[in-house]
Amino acid sequence: MNAAAPLIHIHDFHIHFGSKKVIEGLSFDVARGETFGFLGSNGSGKTTTIRALLGIYRPTSGTLEINGKVFSDDFGSRLGYLPEERGLYKKESVLDVMTYFGRLKGLSKQNAQAFSRQYLDRVDLVNKADVRVDKLSGGEQQKIQLGVTIMNEPELLILDEPTKGFDPVNRRLLMDIIEERKEAGATVMMVTHQMEEVERLCDRIILLKDGRAEAYGTIDEVQNQFGGRTIKLKYSGNLPTSSHYKVALHETNYAELSVDESIDEAQILKELVLAGVVVRGFVAAKRSLDDIFIQIYGEEVAVGSTGTAPAGNTQGPVK
Amino acid sequence: MARHNLGTVVQFEFTRTVKKRRFWIATLAIPVLLAIVFVLVFVSSSSAQNRTEQQKNQSLDFSYTDASQLIDPAVATAMGGRVETSPGTAVERVKEGKLNAYFSFPATITKEPVLVYGTDQGIFKNGTYDAVAKQLVILSAQEKVGSAELTAAVQGNFSTEAQTFKDGQPSGGLETVVPPLLFLVLFYVVIILLANQMLASTLEEKENRVTEMILTTLDPTTLVVGKVISLFLVGAVQALVFSTPMLLGYVFFRGQLAIPDFDLSALQFQFLPMLVGALLFIGGFILFTGVLVGIGAVMPTAKDAASVFAPVMIMMFVPFYVVTLVVSDPGSMIVQVFTYFPFTAPITAILRNAFGSLNGVSAVIVIAELFVFGLLALRVAVHLFRYGSIEYSRKLSLRRAFTKKG
């Protein structure tokens, strides 16, 4: 296999469940060694795409390949998959469960047990090796789940909403694990709604909406595709309304303003000062992924938003 | 990696079942209960036998009158009896406790009862009077006949050995029926013992939300086959544990446990009926396994699955309701329907095969039908498992499952 060839290749992928068209002509690649963010609102088809990629669903049409082939359980020994719906065999001991998954991933019993003990030691659960999984706390079970995911030192890590339900300690552990696997040269594909994680970890991203790609590329490229900037404003006084910006975030004496590419930042500053606003901080930056996400999925996420106003309904470029 | 993983699945599923305390409590409960019953039977049987022996041979103080002329005075004297000189007061004397017992033998003992009167000695010992009276008649009759052979003949204490022929060959009797019926016992035990475990085992991945992690490391067919094999092994362990006390009882305590004296060496294992029985058993097992896995894959929880599973079990065992017809009138409409309907076919056909009423053509049709439906059911079950087990908390829509191009 050509080392330059992408590890994951998806081309013109369609999947229909009865009359419902879930994915429509999706195409993207994930290069070897990169960390790839797979973004989209709930129901946009992310989990379906991953399940189809991993052979759990069969596509209606199109190509879904890992390492140049349709996924089979032979690749399972090189894959670490943390699904959105996750669990463990609850009535078995921690060590038995980890050893079982290790063996299914191609490790010998000795190696699976050695890895398990080493990992349990790392996460301070070595004294619970013989305890039944359902006797562990939720956080402890999450740690075991992560251990099972990486116990074969996978070269491809697919994480579907990995931080969902995780407490801060386990979120930190997950981030460490992702960093470690990245350093080891593994490819990481992660579905997440946490934009700060995406900005920190991902080399490239794809944003999916209603089964179609809304944006695709490096974070810079996506930010450029959507244009505009965000002005982070610290101020006192009354913030005036204006046709030159939209208020994306408004807190006491702080606001984030979405500004169109064509508008000069100096003009905004002048407008604010003339309106009597005392400007204490004024930083212009490219629009955050959060901002872009809200722009794309505004109507869908507005219902459950936590005060963040949609920044408009401008459609971004479609690949 | 499939073969390696099959072994891993079998080992994991088998080990975790037999490692559970609950499994051994449930498994050992039956032999322990059997052992308790055996001990009780043994103790009661021994004490009853001893009592009968004691009563039979006991010398009892009694008087008697004999209108039948059957009683031998010498025998009666030897047993502690004497001829009653004043029969009119005998019963009164017994009532007053002045006479221990009084027997009145009628003129025709086959038409009238022997009247036995005795002083109360407790519910168990009171049986002694009746036993002594009967023994007195038997021994006196033997004395009159003068031949132990004739007495045995009259009492039917002799055996016969029958041999019948079919197409010039010995056709055998019960000795040829029993061996193929072992498959019926095996089928019954396997399904009863394993059905619930099979259902629970199939639902486990779904209930524990591990399906996706499993399906990305393992082919669903390997998982399902691994589960079936491990459950079969679990069933074998249970069958061994259950049968051990019975075997020990049969070999060492047959007499004391009142187990019928069945000469196992007389059993005739005929090749064709045994082969047909084995194939019917395997085909039936595959069919029911496939159906159970399918039910487990479609339903979200064991509780939901149980409501669908119950009618399947009822269908399976419904042929037992017409077992007399299966044996005596295999050509009847109902037996014919049960023979070819897949869910009732295993038990009906195994019974008919054992009793020799399943001809070659019918056997081939039923075996082929069971294997075809069984493998089809397994294939559909694996498909349903692939899609049903990720519908974690919902019942799988069959229409949706089959539009997923599996």
C-alpha cells in the first residue's frame, strides 16, 4: 500500500434506509497520521457514515475503504473504535473483559493481560482488576472503555463523540491518549461537538449537514471558506445595533461580534466609539469554528442553545 | 483471524458461564434434589422391605376358623395360629384384648373376603395381621399343590423372551426403540436447558451496548456460532452433572431405589434409525438455535423476547399431546402435519423414527427441511443480529433490517 495514499477513502457514498436518504454523495479522505474531525449536528449522518465505514451498515452505493480495502474484521486488530453507544460486559471482571477484547484484537492472552494490568496501573484501577465491571463507578467504567479501545495500540483510532458523558478527569485522560497515539503516528478520526477540542487536536475537518458535506479541509481552509471575522470586544456602555456586525455572544461588558469580510475593523471601532461605547479591548480574529458551526446548524441548534445567538443563515461553500 | 476468534469466543462464553456461582447452584440443585429423593426412597424402601419380611416371618398369636378347607393346620401352627374353639365370642374377645387376633377364612376366598380382626398395634404394625393371613393362605396352597414350579406358574412368576421378524431379519422390540429415542431426550434436555441461556446470551451484547465494539473485531457469524458452541458445551456439562447421580443410582443401588431392572446390554443400536435420529436432532437444534438468535436480535430485552419465545417453545412440544397417535396411528392427518411442519417436525419425526413408522422418503424430506430451514434461520438471525443488536433500546423493524442490504 502506497504510504501517501489516504488511510480512509470515502467516495460518492450514499445510504438509504427505506425511503429515507441518510447520506447523499459524501466524499472525503483521511490521510495517514492525521487527526481528522468529523463534525455535524445530531442526525446529520456521522455515526451512520462510521458504521458504514466499519462494515456494520452496508452502503446503498459508493466506496468506503480503509487502507485500500472495504473494512473486514481482519483490520480489527489495527483499529481502536470507541462508539457513541458504548458499554462493557457488566457481569464479568475488569481483567476478563479487557483480556477478551485484547484477544479478539489479536493479542495473545499473556500480552492482553500484561497490557491490561499496565493500563489499570496507569489509571489507578489495578486493585480492581478482579472486580465485576458493574461494581465500578461510571467514571471507572469509562476508563476501562478507553483501555479496551487502545489496548492493541491501534494505527487507526475512530472516536464517536468520545467525550460524551465523560467527567473532566476522563476527558483529560482521553486527550492524553489521543496525543500519545498521534505521537505514535496513528491516524485519528473523531466525531465531536467540542469545537475547542477540534481546534486543538484536528489537522482537518469535515462538517456534515443532512448527509452532505458543508465544509471540508484544514481548519484555516474552512475558516477561509466561510470568511468573516470575529471581534472580541471588552467594553462599557450600551452596545448599539448595527448593520455591519451581528452579536454572536453577549455577556456583561463583553461581546463577540460577527463581522462580514467586506467590513473594515477600523470602521466598526469608529462606530462604537461614536456611539459612546468605552472600548477596553478590541481583538479581531478569524471566525471560530463554534461560530461557523452555529452558522451552518443555526436553526437546528438554536432550540437547545445556551444563549449563543445564531450568527446568520449564510450558506457556506459546498464541496 | 476468524478461527482464532471463534476459539476465543467459545472460551470466553463457556468460561464465564461455568465460573458463575449461580450456574453451579442451578446445575447442582437438580442432582442434589435427586439425591435427596433417592435417599428418601432408599430409606423408605429398605424399611418397608424389612417390615414386610418381619411381618411375613413373624410368629403371631392368633386363632382362626377355616370354612374354605384350604388352611394347612401344620403351617398355621408354625405361624403361631390355632383353631378357634368358640368363634361366636372371638371378635368380642379381640375387642376386649383377651385375644390377640382372629382370622375367619370364608368358604370361597375368591368370592368373599378373609375377615381379619386384631388388637390395635399402631398404623404400621397393624398390617402384620393382613400379611400373616395372606401368607398363611399362600403357604397352605403351596403345600396342597405340592410343587413350587406349579405355584410359580399360577402366580405368573416366570419370564418370556420374544423375537419378531421383519423382511427376514429380527425386527426387535423395545430394545430397538429405546436407542433412537435417546435423541428425543437429548433434544428435549438441550432445548429446555439452553433455550433461555441462548436468548439471554444473544441479547447480552445489545443490553450491554458492546455490539459495535464486537462487530468491528469479529464477524457476527463467528460470534453467533461461538455462542452456540459454548452453550452446547455448557449443556453437556449440565447433562453430565444431572446424569451422574442417576447413573450411580442405577449401577449401585438399583434394587433399593426400585429402578426397573432393564437389561442395557439387550439394547440394539441399529445404524439407520440412529443415523436418522442424529440428523433429526442436529437439524432441529440448528432450526431452534437460529430462531432463538433471531428473536434475541429483534427484541430489545430478555423480557420482551420471552413473550415471543414462549409460543415457539409451545409449538415445539405440542406433538407430545398427540404422542399416542404418533405411536399408534402415524398416518393420521394431525401426525402428518406435525411431521412436516418445521417447528413440530423434530419431536414428531424422532418419535416416529424410533417406533419405525418414518419411512426413508419421509425421513429424507424432514431432515432436508430441517437443515434448509435451520440454516436459513441462522443466516437471517445473523443478519438480524448485525442490525438488530445496534438498535439498542428499540425493537428492530424487520422491514428496515432487510432494506439495509445486509
